[in-house]
Amino acid sequence: MDALLRRGEKMRKKSCCYGNMLPFHEQTDFEFMPQISRYSDQQVEQLLSELTNVLESHKAPVDLSLMVLGNMVTNLINSSVAPAQRQAIARSFAQALQSSINDDPAH
């Protein structure tokens, strides 16, 4: 559980990365993530906190948490994004995820 808490703290610190992503129907340039979010930090932090609490309450290990979150992203894209835009959204999301990963070896 300590690992989830630490991961949650890291997630909270990095939430600006995904908070900058516009809603799917408003995405126009899929090569770069927008710099301005239409969502407040408070909205992003509240949702992130609630999702982290669900994972913690289920004592989900990191691999299960990543699997569930990945499935959630896939389902969201497949159910909410036009088929012609899905690959571009997935690519943009993956790039944002990779750019937000910290190479610091400390956990």
C-alpha cells in the first residue's frame, strides 16, 4: 500500500500532463498536446485522488493497476472517439505518458 501511496503522490505531482489534454471531440492537432487545459487543477486532482483511492481500497498491485487503467483508456477511446481519430488519440496519449515518466531510479 505504501507503494500505491507513493505512486499516487507521484501521479498527483504529474497530473498536469494529462490535465492538458483536450476532450476528444476538441482535439485538433494530435502530434502535440495542448499547453492550456480547460480543466482546473482542482478538477484533475480530485478525479486523480478518487481513482487512486479506488485502487488503494482494492489493494491492487502495480501490475493490476496498470492493466485496469490501460483497459479503461482503451475502452474510453473505443467508445468515445470516432474510429478515424482513435489511432491519433492513442498515439498522442502514449507520447504524453512517455514524456511524463521520470527516469529517477528512486521509487
